[in-house]
Amino acid sequence: MIEPVHIIGGGMAGSEAAWQAARMGVPVILHEMRPVRATDAHRTDGLAELVCSNSFRSDDDETNAVGLLHWEMREADGLIMRMADRHSVPAGGALAVDREPFSAAVTAALESHPLIEIRREEIDWPPESWRSVIIATGPLTSAALAERLRALTGEDGLAFFDAIAPIVHADSIDMSKAWFQSRYDKGETEAERTAYLNCPMDRAQYEAFVDALLAAEKTEFKDWERDTPYFEGCLPIEVMAERGRETLRYGPLKPVGLTNPHQPDVKPHAVVQLRRDNALGTLYNMVGFQTKMKHGAQVSVFRMIPGLENARFARLGGIHRNTFINAPRLLDAELRLRADPRLRLAGQITGVEGYVESAAMGLLAGRLAAAERLGRPLPPPPRETAIGALHAHITGGAEAETFQPMNVNFGLFPPLDGARGGRRGKRERARAYTERAKPLWREWARLAPAAAPV
């Protein structure tokens, strides 16, 4: 009998890790504490629940690093990408999902797999009898488990705040002011080219909105949260406003690539975009509007936006503490804790940022753990691939002294050389990175034996 791999946490990384290990013929016990114990951000007990945006970002696998990551996970029969594709909603050139059916589909796939057992229980710390463990507890790792990690590694825990954007009921948006259009009409279908709702602001409206953001009552931090830094890629909108009155116009409210059909000759001073959040098109997510304002303040401030004067909110924004380890110092090349090699870490706790990045580290941890159980260790994926670049970054490529969470990007890849390196233009260079990566990924992915299709 093959000893099971125990996975703690049923989020994006834990779900993908369980799927990958079981696909290689290794039994898995997946431990998820919900609904026995709830979190401040989750709303259901479904596996792989999306608690922030519903977007997996760009799906362009030819010139975008995130799109390449999607491609690699599809090539490896990733469960997260399989269900994301099955439950996608129009989002221009991005991949966005209908969050509840997506989570339900992931849950059903894992529950029905003959080699996966799901236990609903909180694990404070894996017992010594568990020989192979993947900790994939994500940004909301329980205090008890986090404390044991700190005690084991001797490191002070690192943390940042991750903020959640509001969701608006589509039928409460005033379409005499708003319009459908993806920026620069991006997308191959009409649905993709009209995947976003746009709300324009003139200069006076924008200035009043910024004033209201700055003056709004904010959530107060607990004592242990006060010195925790934000992740630069997910700043609350009011924090962006504090950095300068024009910051939002060069960020989520940039008025470029859009034409207001209600006033085609008037260029908006700023534009608020909302992205479809479900397949029915009844819910829209306010893009870039993660916030730490109190709920009452959110309603009054966001209703200042033209088109949202009577908005009804399916969910208001929130904020939660996001914990991650100093991975370059603490993990080896197999994602194992140097202080206790029976423990692997996967997902956002390793210091990657984003849904697909977290799932990708789950994919890698699941394969590495299963290969170890089977007595056929796998080499790390090539650094020229998206998953390999992320893996290399968190296992030594980043400076431990200044380590911060990172999204996948071509800056993590080894430089191009020869004819590829000599190509001019950003898109051509990006294409060269993806062309180099794909055959290398296919070769590495074939090293892991897969079970019969499920």
C-alpha cells in the first residue's frame, strides 16, 4: 500500500495538489476546516472558493506570462483550469469564472475521485505519523498553525493585507450613463468585446470622488495588524488615492481605450470599470476597487460614481490579513521545509500572489509529493517555463532579506539569448519567451506518470 499524501487546506492550491497526486495513482487525504471553522473571507464550505476577484487575468498564452501559466496548467491536466474553462464568463482577453458553479465543480470532482478522501476538520499541526504533508492553508492560515510554523522555522511571520472588491447587481446600474465595452475593444467575440461595464467621470466628479475616498471612515486594525504592509499589486483604492490625486487615473480608473456612446465627442476624465462576475451577467465586480472602508462609507462613496447612484451591492468590500513565509530561506527545491522535510508548502503561503499562481504551486507540490511516494523523484520544472520561473523565484531566486509576494511575469524568466534575445518590441520578446517555454514544459510534464483519465 502506498502511504497517503495529507493535504491541509482545500483552496486553489490544496485542491490542485490533491488532483495531481491522485492522478499519479497516490492516495490523498484532503483536510479542510470549513464548515467546522469559518474564516473572515469565505462564504461557503466549497473547495477552491474564490474570495476576491473572479478573474484569472489574461488568457493570452502567446504574449502574456499569466496566459502561459494557464497553458502549462492545461497541458498538465490541471483541475483548476479545467473547471475554470467549463465555467468561464466573458471578460475580454481575460479568463473570468462564475465563482459558485466553479467551486461546486471542483468540489464534486475531488469528492468523486476514488483516491481522494476529504475530511472536514481543523488541523493545528500534522502529527508525526504523517510522512508526507502539503500545507496549503493560503492567506488565512489559522493562528495555531501559523504559530507552529514560526516556532519550527525560527522566522518571524511575514504578512500583508489583501482587500476584497465589491460586487454590484447589474440591474441596479443606470445604463443611460454606463456602457458595455472592453478596453480597446479587446476580444475575439462580441461577448468578450463587451465584457466590461464602464461608468465615466468628468473632472469635477472625479475630484469629489477622491475627496470622499480620503475622508471616508476606514476599518481599524487590530494591534497585531498595524505594522503589516500591503501587497503593492492589490492596494485598497483609498490607499492608492492617498498616494496622489492622479494615481487612480493612471491605475484602475484610466480613461484610455474607451468611447462613451452616450457622449462620443466627450473624453471622460476617468472611467470606473465593472467586470462580469457570473455567467448570467447579473453580478458585476468593481475592478480595482478593493477597499478597507467601512460598509456604510462604501455605499455612500461608491454611489457617487455616475451610473451607480442607485447601486445595490451583492457584496461589499473587505480586508483580511494574508500570511506567507520567507520561502527563499525556508524551502528547498522540492518545496519542503528545510526544518522538517516531510512538510511541503504550496499556494499563496509560499509567497506567490494570485489565483493561478497559487494553483500552479499546488500542481507542482502535488506532483513532487506523489513522485516521492512512488519512489520516482521529479526534477524541478525548467526555469524557462512559467511554473519553473515561479518555483525558482520562491526557492532561492528572490532575495530573502526583501522577499515579497510575486505574480508571474517575464522578469522572473532567464534572459533570452541568440536570435530570440535580439528581437525588438515588447510583444515579440514576450512571444519568444512563450515559444521557448512550451516544448520544455511538455517534456517536463511527461515525466510525471498519470493515472487513467477521470
